[in-house]
Amino acid sequence: MSKLTGKKIAILATDGFEQSELEVPHAKLREEGAEIDIISLKPGEITGWDTDNWGRSVKVDRTLPETLAADYDALVLPGGQINPDLLRVEDSALNFIRAFHDDGKVIAAICHAPWLLIEAGIARGREMTSYPSVRTDVENAGARWTDAEVVADNGIVTSRNPGDLDAFCAKIIEEVNEGLHVCEAA
């Protein structure tokens, strides 16, 4: 039996997601038996950003208005500069993230995606990492920033960049298998 058989994982993204930061977790978590849904603001397809230009599109499985955090075991937030910046001004996205946190479910954010954790109000008091340019934002939100390929703090998993994807995915698998995490108020 695979490590994530019977688990359902949401990947929340919109146009401008970092290509590898969506595709690699999608593939690795699915290989471990998880059912994966791409959740977005709009139906149809969203387009990634691949290094220095627009990348490939991926099919959206569900939109935020038709999706409940209660239906999933974990949430993955790909980075890139564009994707989390667009999502962090959307109340529906922030409420979706908060629902995972309130239920003690795993939330994994890479690169610039910790902006979403900050905006959702769940960064304070945590140990986190991020893309280096987001460090000041993480610290100003009251989190302790660490330069490490992956950091897990009570069900919140963060990584720095695409070079950390293997460690990021391995830690997501580990945290999901631990089950619910009792979250302290931020």
C-alpha cells in the first residue's frame, strides 16, 4: 500500500504558479496514492510560470466556491511571485487556508507562498522558511525564519525554492501520515 492511499490533497493555485512547485508535488503525492485536486479561483485552466516566461497550463478540478476544506486531508500552496500575490487578496482563498489550519490539517507552502500564511494570520509564533526575499515579511509577521530546505512546525510545512522539492514532498507525506495537528492560537 502506498503511503497516502485514501488521502485527499488540495493544491490551491491560480495563474502564475511556479511550474515545478505545482507539478512536482502533484506527481509525487499522487505516486504515493493520494487523490489530488487543483483548486482555483476560476474554472477551466490556469497557466504556470516557468523560470522566465509563461509555462504550461493545468486543468482546474474545482473552484473555491464549490470546495470545502473538510473534504481534504492537506493543502499545498505552490509559490512563484505571481500566484501567491494574486491569492493573498482573495478572501475566499484566505478563508480556505484558515479552515485547514482551524481543523489541524497539514498546510504546505513553498517559495513565496508563505505570504498566504502571513495574510491568513497563521504565521505568528511559528518557525518557517521561504524564498529569501520573503524573509523580512515572515519575520515581520512574527515568525522565526530559518534558512533550511524544509521546516515543519505543528503541521505547517515550508520550503525555500524548487531545489527543495524532494525534501518538501517527503515532509508533506510524513506530516499527512501523522494525522491532525493540534494548532495553538497564533
